[in-house]
Amino acid sequence: MMERRQPIQVEEAIKKVHQYEKHGEIEWVPLKDSLGRFIAEDILADHDVPAFDRSPYDGFALRAEDTKKKHQASIQLNSKSLIILVQEWSQQKPSVPFRPFVL
């Protein structure tokens, strides 16, 4: 049976991540000898992959209670495209799956 996750505050999540923080001296080793080690600095990509904005396809997830306009049935986001997300109704099952509407 799958365990249900409980949401936590961002500050608590950051503390949990920092519990696993590692410190040490910096040394250069061949990749084949790097098992069990950790990187000394961030690795940054020199270009986007993919080279286009995928957010209209990947979408966004918001809870109405996290927005200022909790009473409205839809939430509008300003992005390169306007994406309208429909609030999930707990008492009513949709006839089709929820999908973002992109203008």
C-alpha cells in the first residue's frame, strides 16, 4: 500500500534537505574514482534542454487555498501564454479529465 504524503511548510522542507548537507575538502578525481563522493559546486547547463518553453505542456498545480481569491472557480496565471486552471470540485466528478486551457 502506498503511503500518503503530507504537505509541509517550505521552511521545514529546507531544514530537512540541509540535514543531509555534506562538507569536505575539494579535490579533483577521475570520474571512474568518484563513486561515493559529492560534487563541490553546482553544475550548470550552458543551454536550455529543451530549447523551448514546455510549461504549457507540463502545466502548473495550485491549490485554491494558497491563492488570494479562494472563492473563485478559476485561477489565471500570466505567463508567455495565459493558462486557466479549473478548480477541482470534490463533490462532482468531471465528464472529461482536467486539462489546462492555453490561449
